Amino acid sequence: MDINAYWKAALSQQPEEMKVFFHKDAFVNWHNTNEHFTVNEFIKANCEYPGDWDGEIERIEKFSDLIITVVHVYSGDRKISCHVTSFIKIKDGKIAFIDEYWGDDGTTPQWRLDKHIGTPIR
């Protein structure tokens, strides 16, 4: 399973390229919005999401048949920025299911700034 090629297809919203990475009965869960997708539904949601998108893989961890990725995803104009953590279960070299957790990027809340705690990561 070439996880870099999968993310390249997903970020560039290429449905036919994405489809080859999945078992036909695979599924994807987006826990933040309580949504469960079949492969075709997930690819439609990903590839028909409005706007142009790009991103970069920030971390990949592999444990037996599980791949965990952290990906920075952003709109082409960089007005929207978020991170997704994906737990990708592999079976016979293809994706069996994905559990994803999305979070919008933003600034530090004022209440924490007021407490003078934490420092920027980068």
C-alpha cells in the first residue's frame, strides 16, 4: 500500500485514482460529524468537496496492518486550513476501512494567551 500515492490522489480529488486503493466493501468514518461512508460515498464526498485543495503529509506511523497519518489539508487560496488524523486498516494490500478525525486550524484562544501558557510549535 503506497500511502503517499493514496494521499496524492485524495488531495488532488481524483476519484478513479482513489478507487484503486480500496477494497470494494471498505468504509470510512468521519467521527467529528458522525458520518459513515461506503467507498463510493466517501470518494464522492472527497472529490466533490467545493474548491481546490492541497496538503502535505506531516507524519506516517505503521503498525502491522494499520497506517496512521497526520495530514495538513488546505484550500488552494490558503483561507481554509485543517489537519486530519487517519487510522487506515489495510487488508490484502488495500484499504479495508478508515477512521478519520478532522480539526480546523486556528489561533490560540484568548483565555490561554491571557494565562501565558504554551509556546508556538513552529
